[in-house]
Amino acid sequence: KRLEVVRFVLSALTDEQRIEVTARFAREVLFAVVQGSLPLNTNESNSPAHAVLRDALAALSCGEIKVGRSLTAEGGAVTEEELVTAAANGNAAAAAAQGMEMAKGRLLSKMSRKQLMGHVVPILLNLKDMLEQRRSPLIRDLMAYLQELTRSYKSEVRAVLASEPTLAKELEYDLKVFEKQQRQQQLLEEQKLQAQMQQLKQQQIRSAGKTGETAAASSSSMLS
């Protein structure tokens, strides 16, 4: 429920605000945990920092925090051809305003990528090492966010790790293992659901059989 509230709030923000919120999550939560100013207790599940870090990673992973989302939600960014057509039809003011909005969107997207690759990803990699050493269950939440980043910015993440090929290979391997675990978990959940449905079906059949037996016994009693 907390995440639903966070997603609702994020969906109402401007792209500038989303960039600022991402920076604050990275600085005040992720880096604070790495630095130790937001310490994870030995019993992490009962630690306030545990809940804060989990919520931060979940918020960073959701689509509502992505820059450029508002334009996509409104039907997609205006193309240059559409601007030329609008200007040719006498809508120069509207075309100019749309052109400025498009240029602003591109600039903010570029700023967001620079922020993510230059600040967030390095912090995440340090946090990953820390959580792995602690064998923290929060590693799953972190890997989910790294998975989202590598899907959305595959070439940019590769560029960040270009100078550290060993780390790049390690991350690639860990993501493959994580994705395999996700598929296995999904398969287990599907099998569990199928088993529950089969059990419910059998219960309904037994219940229907008992009802039929009761009705037959009642009819026999009345006839006799």
C-alpha cells in the first residue's frame, strides 16, 4: 500500500521533480546506507533502515519515476514533421511552444541519464557489495532495480563499466542468475496456483456428490 501511494505521488510530479526525487533517494537513502549514516541492524527485518531502503529501491524501480513519462502518457512526443506541418498551417505559436517542450524533454532525459549513470549506478554497485557481504534479503530488491536500469539503459551501463571489465562480467552473471531465480519463482507460483485450483475443483466435486447422495437418501425416505 505504501508503494501505491508513492507511485501516485510520483505520477503527479514534473520531470524536474522526478530528477530531484531520484537524487534525494540516491543521496539520502542509498548512499547513507553505504556510508553508514543510515545503518542496517544485524536483524535487518526489524530495522527502520531496512524498510526505508526497500521502499526507496521499489520507488526507483517503478515506471512513474522515469523522466519523459508524461509525454508518453499524453500520446507520445511531438515529431519534427508535426511541428513543420503545424507551422505551415498557420499555427506558428503552437509549433514554437511544442518545439520548446520537445527540446526541454530531450534535455531533461539527457540530464536524467547522466544522473543515473554518473551517481546512482556507482552507489548501487557499492551497495550491492555491502548487501552481498551481509547476505541481506534486500539484495533481491537491489537486483530488481539494477535489472530495470540495464534494460532501459543497456549501452549506458556498459559504458560506465567499460573501464572495469571484471565488474561488468560479474554484474552480467549476477543479473542472469537473478532472472533465472525470477523465472523459477514464477513457475513455482504458477504450480502452486494450479494445485490450489485443482484442490478447489475436487472439493466442489465431492461437495456436489454429497449433495446428490443427501437428495437421493431424502427421496428414498419419502417413497418408503
